[in-house]
Amino acid sequence: MTLDGRGRRAGEGFRHAIDDLTATDPDRGSFERFEAFRHRKRRNQRIGAGIVAGAIVVVAIVFVAQAIPHGERGAAGLPGGGGRILYGDWDAQVQRADWYTASPDGSSSRDLGLSGTCAIWFPDGSRILVTNDAAVGPGSPLRPAIIEPDGTGLRPLDAAGDPDLNLGCGDVSPDGRRIAVEGFGADGHSELDGIYSIRASDGGDVVRLVRGPVSPPRYSPEGGRLSFFDTTEGTSPTGSGALFVMPSDGSADPVRITPWGYAFDDHEWSPDGSWIVFQRPYGQLYLVRPDGSDLHRVPVELSAGTGALNPSWSPDGAWIVFSHQRSDEAVISLVRVDGTGLRDIVNAPGAQLQSPDWAAPSTSP
């Protein structure tokens, strides 16, 4: 199947997957099948992010231009210490998201005018790391780029060299000097799969830290450790795996901190480095210490047939922001770490709002 075919099938499969699971297993609602779809989506991104026919790129540009009523107010005030929340509206047809920012109460929504696979704040909130999907083409592999908080000033990080190596989603070190990214080979070069460290200034000085097809890494707040998600054949449910922690310089082997089958790839360190929040099947929020101890669920009560994805922390560590999946749409929601105070902050009818990331207020626009 061609990459274009994979994209079309993924887009069509999203709604069918939800309908099929609800009919065959109502106790689990829509979420188990959604996660199976989501795993396939991630695989599609790794195999060929951005390597799509010109017609698909045109469609993506048209979609970016369409007006979506983002930013409906969900609650008064600015919980979590203020700042800005970055999030994407995922489009299964083009396998990318349109990216926005909003205040923590859902107001002041801003369209960044960017369509790409991934986006995440620099630790100080001064810039945004993105995947430069629009630049991908024959002889031009996927590379990261940096934009300003308002979406302007795109600067490619293209000094990596090797045209067979794609560098995709990742995270920025606390000092802003290095970027850890998921790397994968083009045209069947699976021997290049792994986690790589590159210079944040230009994308050069490429260092391979981990071999194999693993998920995008996340830096610990002090910068000395990386976490990532990995799976292995036979792990159940489909697409699940475990979280691992390792030194950020690759000087020691990764250590598994959750049981197999307990996690999906979305996770993040708390601002003080004492916890990692992650998504457990089926759409449950969990916390674990970086050494694997004190594993427990965030006791948030979600409606039947819904689930939590893509968890991230507020700057003060008191709130968790996540994508709240509800059948055929997803909204951005907040909940306190103790499971109270659940509220929706950003929604748009029929949209798939994903991957929220929260920047501190001191350096946000």
C-alpha cells in the first residue's frame, strides 16, 4: 500500500473504528479501538511523515486556511500558573495537525498558521519546536524547525546531513542547547531507527542514543535523563508498551519503569522531576516515579466511552492538561493532580484536538 493509501485508510478508519468497537464491546466503549487506530497513525508518521504527494500538501494548506471556532471559554481564571497552552487539531486525511495556542482558561486562541506532525514548547516558552513537514520531498528528509510563539520566523534545523535519516518529533533540553528526537530511516532503512541528539542551533552534531523504533523522547527538568515509550511483539492491548528512563547522554542502558502493556507513548515529567504522567489503556491517566515506584491512577472520573490522551503538566505542577477523546471528537481538558476540578477549556465541534503542551507565563507572549 502506498503512503497516500495508508493516509486515506487511516482517515476513513477513525470513525469506523469507534463505531465497530461500540457495537462489539460496549463495556470498553470507543477507546480500545481508538488506541489501536492511534498506534497505526503513529506508525504511519514514522514510516513517511511528510512524504506525501503534492495534491495532499495542497489539501493541507486549504485545511489550514479554514476557520474553526477554537477557544470557547471553559472556566474563569487562569489555573496552573497562567502561561499558554499549545495544541494541535489533528487531520487524519493529511496525517498532520494545524497548531494553535490559547490561555489556560481557553480564551485568546491564536492560529499559528502551521500544519505539521508535532509541536512542543522550548522549556522557557520562548520558541516552539516543530516538525518541518512542508519541506519534505525527494532528497529532503524530515527535519525539525523552530518558530516564534506567534507562528512566525520558521527556521529549519537541517544540518544533520544523512538524506536517509528522518528526524521527527522530540523535546528540547532544559538549557535549550540540545534536542532529542525520534529518528527513522527512509525507504526501508530501518537500521537507522532510534533516538538521536542534535544541536538546537542548527540540527547538527548528530549523536545516536538508542537503537530501534521507539517513540519521541522527553527530557527530565534537570536535563540529565530522558524518558521514552517502547513496545514489543505480543504486548497487549495493541499498541501498548512500557516507559523507559535513561541518561540523556546515552551513557547507560534504558531502565523500564512500568510493566509491559501499562502505557502508550504520550507522557511528560512533572516540573519538579518527581513524577511522570502517562496514558494507560484505556484512556486513563497514571503517575509513576522516575524510578518506577508509586505507580497509581489519577482518580479523575470520565464519562463512559471517553478517555484521556496526551497528558502534560501545568507550570506549577498542580494541573494536568490532556486531550479528552469523546467518540468522534476530542477537546482539551484540565484536571488537578488529585483528580478534581475537571473542566474543558478548548473545543471545536467535530475537531480532534490533541497533544497539548503548557508553557510558563514568564516568557510566554
